[in-house]
Amino acid sequence: MKEFKGRVAAVTGAASGIGRALAKDLARRGAHLALADIDDVGLAETVAQCEGLGVKITSQHLDVADRQAVYAWADRVVADHGAVNLVVNNAGVAMLGAMVESMSYQDFEWLMNINFWGVVYGTKAFLPHLKASGEGHIVNVSSAFGLISFPSQSAYNAAKFAVRGFTDSLRMELEIEKASVSVTTVHPGGIKTNIVRNARIDPASVSEIGGDVEKARRDAKRPFITSPQKAARQILAAVQRDRRRALIGPDAKVIDFVSRLPAGFYQRMLTKAAARARR
């Protein structure tokens, strides 16, 4: 997909952050939009910011963890717009400071249902429609945490590594069948979004590492250095260049480099850093 003008793009997590920035950038480029989010207020604000550019915009309240709802939305997008060409499975949540031993299954399942299964549902629901359009691209948002693991981030790491493996496999399958659809895995580093503000925090885990809930939120926001607008531009450039993988932000590039080092080496470094922070 070299051009976005006249194409139809479906974006989840469009109420803020990268999703909103993508919607605005795509609208400026002449793409018609199908936007979805569980945050109705934020979604309405995104729609308002994209209006007046001569493109058709539809929006939908959507919980990406609800498989039936995602499939129904995919069908509705095609019914409303006639086709769909670009799907961005961007919706995601965070869970801070969750140690494996004390983390609840409820929190673990909540995160996996959104960050992993939401991507799977979005991909499978839209894939037949993308093929039918004759030109399609899927963007699945993983994370720099889908490249290496961090202490206290086991659930988030699990989901983002799973998105990476799922998407890489799909890319190869589409190439084998010479499909008219391609796919890109996106690994953002620290992006200035609301993901930390809306994150779940396990107080028991945070207390184990000598902190408190508010400190955990403040510490998590410090490395957020890339704007959503810049991230959106880089993601769309990756689509146009048909990249297999897009590293968003300088920190993601550093983490990608670290991931290529011997596992024992970088894991010991992270363990020592976490131990110092705990003290």
C-alpha cells in the first residue's frame, strides 16, 4: 500500500495516543476512517478532530476483548464503507509492577484478553475483507517489551511477545500464498500516551520492590520520549515500505540491539538494575 488517499482504514484504540494520531494523519492523507475504542468521550474527540477534511468517518464503541463484537464491527465497517484496506490493531493496556507470584489471574487474563486476543480477533475478523478489497495491510502493535523481557512485566511481556510471534507467522503465511495483503509488527518504545494513567497496578507487587502505586506510575512515565504524532508517521511509513517490523523511537532501537546480545548478559544487567532500584 503506497497511498492512503481514498482507502479505508480501521483503527482500534483511537480515543487517544497513537490511535488518535494515526486517525488524524490518515485523515489528512485522504483516508476514510472507521474508528473504535472503549472510551466513548475520547473517541468522540478524535472524530471531531478528524472532521472537515472531506473523508468519511464512522466510529464504534468497542471492547477488543469481545470476539463477537470485533467480528460485528468488521462487518459493519465494510457495510458502511464498502471495503477496508488498512487495519491497525492498536488498542492496549498496561499493568505495572506485577510480580509473577503475587499477580492475580484476573489481572493477567484482563491484560492478555486485550493486548493479545484483541489483536488476534481484529486480525482474523478483518483478514477476509482485506483480501476481498484486493489491497490490504494489517498493523499489529506489539512493544519494545515484545523484544526483551523485564522484571515485574511478565504479563505485558507475554502478550507483546505473543503478538510478535503471531504476526511474524502470519506475514510468512501471506507471502507463501502470494496474498494481496501484508502485515507489519510495530514495536514502540516509550510513547507519550495515557497507557500508564490507565494501567492496573498490583499494590502487593509494588510493595515487594519497595515502592508505592503513585511512584510506580511516575517512574513508568519517565522513559516516554516519543510523541504519538511521530510514532504515527513512522508507522505509516513502515506500511508504505511494507516493513516486516517497525521500531518506533530511539529507545526501541536500543532495546532491539540489546535483544541481540546473549540472553544471560542482558538479563543480568536488568536484574542488577532492578535490584538497585529496589534498594
